Amino acid sequence: MKDVISLILGGGQGTRLYPLTKYRSKPAVPIGGKYRLIDIPISNCLNSGLNRIYVLTQFLSASLHQHITRSYNFDVFGGGFVEILAAQQTMDSTSWYEGTADAIRRNLQYIDQPGTREALILSGDQLYRMEYEKLIETHRKNNADITIAVIPVERSAASALGIMKLAEDGRVTAFVEKPKTDELLDQHRTPASSIERNGIAAKGREYLASMGIYLFKKEVLIDHLRDPLNTDFGKHVIPNSIKERKVQGFLFDGYWEDVGTIAAYFDASLLLTHDKPPFYFQSEDGPIFTRRRFLPASKVMSATISRALLSDGCLIQEGAVVEHSIIGVRSIIGKKAVVKDCIIIGADRYESDEERSKVTPHFPHIGIGDGSHVERAIVDKNVRIGKNVRILNEKKLQDCDAPLYCIRDGIVVIAKDTVIPDGTII
């Protein structure tokens, strides 16, 4: 494992996750009450014995940089690190990254180092738990130039994903990005026998979707990136490699979700509150690491809480009702407030006594005020929701932009630091 360098791609502007990406990059978006999305691939790396990790970003990387420097500090004798590689002007280039492969190309000096045998390329906005050492073992056993993690999906889901076809020996023989026609779908179907010989039950899932997880021999990666036209892995590098290189598929059959949209993020998050969630943060196998916070225990008065994740340092006051929701760090839910089917991301700090003394109907406390009712919403950090506010999307709008909120796929999203005055109805 010491011969593998890990590279986590921070993604582009994150427009599909806006306004959660208004002030932060996609990997810095909070998940599960107290974590960030970046904690998932970093933890998977650390649990797999990979401790040389770079995170490549170019948009709004300040909060991500702060989180990483506060969360991942290694013993000086261990040789491990997690470092940000932000887009920067150089003598050779003054432009932004033009794609996933171009981002790696601009940082090849960190890869082309003695002692590096392979490069593991990961995405920063996915929710899953994987033992990368098994992928690396498959790669080396087959002497592959590139190994791609793939997950079996049903035909109905294949048209929205990059689909690969595998031979009986696991070699990738074809690839198509988001096949829309029946002809393309039929051409890229992998027989159930090829899937089941890897110990995975096909069960009608005879299409293998790329998970955006690639393992390259170092020399092969460098060779591909010499061509400046190869700017994206999914569009250029992988399709070209199938013709020229030995590309192996690594089948994965666990939970995996790309949370790159508001709807996907919302649904995947609320699944965490279920009795038997598909992704379990409390698992002893492959723990998810994050920043250590020195916060008090959450305090719950005579409130009703069901199917909820309650993070550190919260205050749930008398008569409040919290149902099927995630409550982030330092959240304050007022008296007789109702929070249902919500993600409350929390706050960066507690208000001082001086701040609290200046509260007015137009500038309420941080948190959700007394008597307010919030349903099917995402409330970002440091939001101030006043008393008797109703956030219910009663008009059932699917998409909408307004000064105090936006609606995406029927989900109301309140951006970071927004102030919602007393009595507001959304």
C-alpha cells in the first residue's frame, strides 16, 4: 500500500448542489450531521492502509482546507499526509482545470516520484465504504494497466451512468457514457455469468456502471496525460485505454451513491436515519474519521425525537418535535418547533450574550425559532429562522429561486447565513 498515491478530485463548481456549494466546494459539504463528504474517501484510504493523499480543488477551497488541516494530522515519522492541491497559475499554464484528467496532468510532479507504483483516483462527492486493498490486489494479480471499480445496476438506471462491458476474465471490452438507445444498452450488457463468477448475484443487474474510481500504473497514467487532448477520464482517457491497454474491472456490490445533486444528497442523508440504513456511520468495520470537536453533549428538554441523528452540542427545547431528520452540530431547535424530513446542518459557533441581547423580529437567533414548522428542507449553517415561521412548500413547487431560499426537486434549501424573519411563510 505504501507504493500507492491517492488523488481525490474535488469536482467543478458544484452547480447541481447549489446553494450548498455557494461558499464551499463539493467535498466540503456536510453529511451525516458531523462529517464532510471529503471524510468518506479519505477514511476509505486510511482504512485501506493508504496514507499519502492529495485533494485536488479549484473552487472555494478555503473551508475544505481548514477542515483537512484540523482533521488529519499524522505522526511525523509515519510519512503520511493529506494535502490540498488547489488550481494555480504556473509557468506552463494560466487557466483553470479543463477536466478530471487535466487536473491530474497539472499536478504530475506530485505523482512522478520514486517509490510510487500506482495512482488511485477517487471522487470527493460519493457515499460508500470500500476496501481499496482488494481493488489493488485485483489490479496487481491481473497485471492490469488500469483497473476500474464498477457496480452492477438494472437496465432502467444504466442510461444515466457510464456503462462498461466485461469479458469472462474481468477485462473491460467496451464503454459507453450514458447510453440512451436500446441498441447501445444491448451492446453493453454484461452476461450474468460474468458477474456471478465474481461472487456477486446479478439479480437482473446486468449493466456495470463506472464508480469513477480508477487505479493506474504510474507510467500508464503519465503516458496518457502527455496528450493534452485527454482532458477527462470518462470522456477521453478510459475509452481510449480500452483499445490500447489492459483495462480490468473490479466488481463492487456494496452501497454506493453519488450525492452530486440536491435530491440525491437529501435522499441519501435521510436514509441514514432509518432502522437499517444502507450506509452505517456507526460501523466498526471501516470507521469514518472527521474533525475532533470539543463540544458539550446535546441537551434535550421535554421534546419528541424519532428517527433522527442528533449531533454534538445541540439544544432541543421544550415541546419540540424532531422526526426523520438530521440535526447537525450546535443546532438549536426552539420551543414547540416542528422539524420533519429535514437536514439541519447546524452552526459554526454559539452566539455570545451580546449578540443574543440584540435579537429582533427581523434578526432572530441562530437556529430554528419557537413555534416554527419546517418540513422537507435543507437548512445550511448559521441560518437564523425566526419564531412562527412556516417552511412547508405548500404550493408544491419543484424548482424555484427566491431571495431567502431556493427549491430543487421539491426540496426547500436555505443557504448559509440566511436570516428568515418571524412569521415568514415559504
